[in-house]
Amino acid sequence: MKFQKISLPLLASIYPLALFVAVWLVWYNCYYYVLIWLEGYSYYSDLPDLTFLASTMPDDFCKIIGSYILQFYYYPMVGAAFQAMFPVLIMLCGEWIVIRLFHNPKPLLWLSLIPVAVFLDNQFWDTSLKDSVTWCGVGLFIALIVELATIRHRQPLRMPSLVGNRVLSAVASLALFCLSIYNLGFKDKRNNIHHYYCQLEYLANNRQWDEILKVVTPQHAQESFIARRYALLALNVKGLLAENMFAYGVMSDSDFLFIDRDEPLCHSFNAVLFRELRMPNEVIHHSFQEQIQSNFGINFNILRRLVEICLETKDYPLAKKYLDILDHSTVMRHWAQKRRPQLEAIKNKKTNYEIKGEPFYSHDFLVTMGAMCDRYPKNRMYADYLLCGLLARKDGNEFYPAFQVVASRQYANGERIPRYYEEALMLIAPQEPEILEKYNISREVREAFPNAMRLVRSGDIGRLKTILSNSYWAYFF
């Protein structure tokens, strides 16, 4: 079909349709987990608190509209559609302005792609949709002004023939279209990094530990301190921490969680970690620390987490409180109603929090794990965090007494001792000879130890790290 045969209404429809499909595909295929993250870090309620307490009117009017839209991002396909509709609406406003102002608007429709390219250059980081709503509002306002100004006395502008050239129009349209998609999907590499972290957060929230270990390779963990923590948590949940953590680039016991970091992602990770450790008080603590950095002082991720932890601990009043809050959300109302039977089932049950014991200094993670080991002697995750943390500190003096206590509870009946613990015991054995008789250390580790020490004595540490890269000996020396 030749260019001149395409009617103006059809051409004005093809451009936005092509833009919608392209932007939708970029968001859904490249930023799928960012869409989920945007919903999780948003909040909307029909309660007056949102309007009169959490917002400053009229400045936050666009933010409230954005929060209403963001709740639908719970369904990523719908979220991608909304993200695509913003530039489409901006383009439609631009097309209408071109049609009303120019004598021959058809070859000038490419002008409407200029604001689209600028908008898409900044859309990714508009986490509250405030800027997107503002862009669309301004576009509609300008289009309305142009319509009112030309409705009675329309004097179309005539552009130079060069500007209205069909070839220029086709080239400019294609160039601006490609620039728009490039700005959104490929220009800023930080977008891909943020999507990667959003994916890790989603997988951890949903306990998809195998997927995390597929996404976070040892190389990725060595390069990213954030990815490393997710991988180490996945390893511990699966019982592999004492077999593989050094392959993932552990440098100290602080690699297990975020300490003295106040970013929302850090508190979110810590909350998930303590959830897996069944420490609800710490989950609530980090959730509250995370929520104060949300747009409205709370978000859907935190509310859902608090509901689940309160249901798990049988805390009926708090679980009911948070479900009642979610009942006032358009999308989360259904999620809350599905959990009402669970709520009623715990109505008359005794609250189930951690076992009470002697107070301890919870800021030191290993002290916390040691105290929890005493309260829950059969819990493997506490023991592995404690012992692996001591290995990461290269603290043999503390490791052996702690291992003796753990071994009496978890390895007393001939259970296999994890490899890192065996390697640490072999280093301690010259000072504590009874170790070789007391513990069932594998033949493979016993035979590898003399060769490793021979390399250490000869100063060939590089070869030791190459041959036994995933070993405590390579880390220790």
C-alpha cells in the first residue's frame, strides 16, 4: 500500500497501535519483575486516611491517581498495558495537535513521536507514576487548548515542502520510533540491574530457592554483594551452605544479611531471611523499617507479609487489622477475602511466637544464631549460619567448641558432616588429636588434607586456590 493511499485516520491509528505493542513487549519481556515490584511497593486504599493523612493535596493528586493504577500491576500483563498506554496517550495528544495546527498533517504526524521519545527516556524510574500521570495531563490540557483556539477560527499552518516530504516523514517516524524503544529498553544498563534485583526479591518472597540458584551463578555472586546474599540464603534453606558458600565469594560473616544498610531492598531481604529462620519479631522489625520509605508509609508487599506472619503466629488481632486494611484496596480485596477462613481458624488459638529465653545482643548475627541454637537445638539453619559464620571469620578457636555442641545434637548418630566442617576439623586436629577418632570425617577429605598442606608449606597458595577452589582451606590460606 503506498503512503499517499493511507487515509489520515488510519495512519493516525497505526502509529499509536505500533507504539503500544512495542512498549508492551519491552515492559512484559524485559521488565516483568519490575512490574511486580512496582505493585508491591505501591499502596492504595479507599479509606480517607490515604487522601487526608498520607498525601499533601493538591500536590499529591497525580500520585494518588498513580497509586490507584499501580495496584493493577499485581497482574503483570495489565501492568505492561498501563505502561504502554501512557506514551500512547501522549502520542495521541500530539497527533491531535498536529492535525489541528497544520494544513497537511499526514506527513507531519512523526512530530508527535518527539515527546514520546523524551517521556520513554525517563519512564522506567517513575515508580509512583506521578510523572506519567502529569505528562498525560499536560498533553490533554495542551490538546484541549489547541482545540478551543482553533474550533472557530482555524488557520492551518503551512510547513515548507522539505519538512512535509514523504521520505523525510517515513525516515523520521522510524528513527523516532526506534529511539523511543531504545530509550526504554536498552539505553540505561541500570534498568537491567534493577530488574535483576527485583527478580531475586520476587523469587525469595515466593520461596523459589532453586530458581534463585539458577539465576545467581557463583560468578554473579562474586560480583554482586546483593545477589550473593540471596544465593547464600537459598543455599542454607536447601542445606547446602556448608558445602558451597565459598564458591559464591563469601568474604565475611556479614555476607549473610545486610547490616547498617537502610535501603528498602536490604530490609526486605532481611525480613525474608528471618521469615525462613522463623523469627517473626525480626520480620516485623525489618518490615516496619522498610515501610517508612514507601510512598505512603506502607505498601502492599509489607501488608501481605505482615498478614502471613500474623496468621502463622496465630496473632488474630493483628492479622485482622492488616486484612481489614487490604479489604479497602480494589485489587487486594479478593486476596484478603481468600484468607478470611485462615483468620477465623486462629480466632481462639494461643499466639505462637519464639520461645522466650535469656536476652541477647541481636545486632551481632552470630550471637543471635548462637542464642537461637540453644533454644532450638535441632534447627539446622541456625547451626549452619553460626558455624559457617565462624568459618568465614577464620575463627577456629570459637568454631570447635561451637561445633562440639552442634555435633552432639545433629551429628551424634553417624550423620554425614558437611565438607567445610570436615576441612576445618582437619586443620584443628593437630592440636586436638581426638577429633580424628571422635568424628566421622570422610576418606576424601582425609586424603586431600596432606596435599593441601604441602602446597601451603611450599607457598603455592595460587595452585591451592585453583585445585581446591571451593574449599575452606583455599579460603583460610
